[in-house]
Amino acid sequence: MKILIGIDEFSPTAEGGSNFVVQGLVKELSKEHRIAILTSHRYGKDFKKTIGKIDHYSLQVNYLPRFRAWLSLYNPQVSSRIEKVLADFKPDIVHAHTIHMYLTYDLLRLAEPYTQKIFFTGHDVMPIFYSRLTQFRDEDGDGIQDALDIKAHFWREWRQNKLHYFPLRNIIIRHYLNSVKVITVSKALKEIYEANGVKVKKVIHNGVDLEDWKVSVGKITKFKDKYQLNNKRILFLGGRIREDKGALQAVKLLAKLGDQWILLVAGLRESVLPMLNLANKLKIRKQIMPLGFLAQEQLKVAYSASDIILVPSICSDSFPNAVIEGMVCRKIVAATCFGGAKEVIKDGVTGILINPFDIGLTAKKIRKVLENNKKKKTISQKAYELIKKKFSIQKQVARYVELYERNH
């Protein structure tokens, strides 16, 4: 099959989980199929290059983010160039991933003359909301937020976005998506889409390449020596370092756990500054170690050197890659209960499920697991076996290919 995959950013240095997910899919799909990547870059000219069985098309697209509510739907300068790519590649399958900024949802319409097999995988809530879903409720009245409000409300969106708000945005996106086959990466995300009028055909969880995540003992030892981490308990936080991803919750947790703990933070250095400011106030600055952006190979070593992989998002985190990556490294993953992590983690069995607003209980759960070495090893092994059985990249790709082949 000739499969064209559309994604706004496709680069080893780009932020965002969907970028890494699609890189894994492309690598695996290209073993049996002809693949074209349609992506974008900010400066320079459009280009095409072919590496092996993969054609890379990249369009130069740039505009001020405040116009996204309009230009993410249809951008005439982009649409005309997408048509040329489609005519050049002539795909059997068109599969869009994150296209809510540069490639535009119009890609889904433009694909129709070439194939009836058009798919969209939702990795986040952006087709429904203008930003992260962070609307919570305290359902049991204990002062701790514990439930999400998953419906998009006109007045709330308008208050948050003011002049950036376009009333027809969601209606137009819904029209685009309901004209193709929509997949989501978690049941939690499917629930959000369907609550807001988008029909979802299937849930396909992300996968990870087990062989690719093996790290030698020598590399782990070298990493710990380099950062003087021996005889320390290590928390690891990676990905997009932002408040809605739980960055400040991680600092508060570190303060609660005590001075024998170190928090490694992998992300752009400027994004870590709010964490460092809070750490200074809490007098724990020396316990935070910013690592900067880590390439995939370095990231694997950092995971493997840590005791706890922390995913403390205070938003609906659709299906955090850090969860399955940490589990495949046989590490204890402490992940948010908001979003798709609970579809992988069974609390106390394959990891630790946390409410990141409840810092005290989170610290208690982490201590309980790490103080019992037998329990720690059991959880780590069960987590690895679960990933091997249900969440490998091979199983993810097989589910997509099955969908490609049986849809008309």
C-alpha cells in the first residue's frame, strides 16, 4: 500500500508525543509499505526528499498563532501545495495525525479525489478545545479536584480565548472529522470526542518498540556517575514541561518526599524556570537537576537510571508516551488519573495511579512501593509483561493495517 501520513511537525528534535509516535509508526510501516510523510517547517522553501521507501514532503508554513482558529481549518496557500503532493504521490491511504496548526483540517477534504480510505488519529483534545482540557470538579467536596468536565461550553471557550475565539471552529472541525474514519489513542479521548459530537470508529493505543528501549548497565552507570546520582532516589519528569503537565506538582511532590530525592527534568531549559522558582521558595533548588532537551537515546538512559517515572498532568492527558516508555524500561510509573494512563496502569499492580492534586497521598503511595523491594520488582515486571503483550509498536501497527485493509 501507498500510505501518506500527515503531521504538522515530524522531527527528532520536535516536542510533542504525537511526533515520536508517528516516527515509530513510519519506521514500522515502511518495512512493508511505501510511505510518504507530509509535514511542515517554518522557514525556507518547500522540499521533497526520498530515503529508502519513505518520501518526505515538507511545506514552509508560518503565521501568527492568534490566527490559528481560522487558518488551521483552511489556508489557501497551504491547500494548493497539499494538492500537488497528493497528485505526485497518489496515495491508497491518507492518514492524518496532528494537523491542527499548519497542514490544516482541509487535508482531509483534499484527499477525497484520491482515496476513500482517509483516517484521522486524535492524539489530544485540540479538535474540541482551544488548549488543554483543564476544567475540573471537586465531586466529593474534600477540596481536591477529582473529575474533568469534558464538554466544550461556548461561554467558557469565549472567556478564555476572547478575540481568538471563532464560533464556527468546532462545527467546521466536526464536519471534517465526521467525513472520515476517526481513531483515538485512548478510551478517555474517545469519550471526550463523542461527548462533543465527533464519531470515533476505533481506539488504537500507542505502542513502543521493546527492543529499541533496551539500555546497557554500563550506560546507566556512566549516566549516574556523570550526574552524581549514586545512593539517591530519582524522580524523572520529561516531555513538555508546563504547568498543565504537572511541572509544579512535581516540585511540590519532591518537597514532600524529602532531601534524599533528586528530580531529573528533561525539557527545554526556559520551560523549567517556573519549577526552579518554586523550588527556591520551598528551599529544595539543589534537588532539581535540569538536563535540557534529551534526544531519544539519552532519554532511554535517563529513564533506566531513575526510580520513578513521573507523569503528574493536571489536564486530560490522552495517552502519555512516558507511561509505556517507563514501563518497558521496567520502572515504576506514577501517572495521573486524568486521561488515558489508567487504561494501562492498574494501581499497585502495573504502576501507581495518582491524583496529582493530592500531593500527600501521591508521596505515600511512592514510599509504600519503594520501601518494599519485592513489591517494586513485581510491579516492574508485570508492567513490562503488559507492554510486551498489548502495547508493542508491532501490535499498534497491525491494528492500523487491519483497519486500512478492511475499510472501503
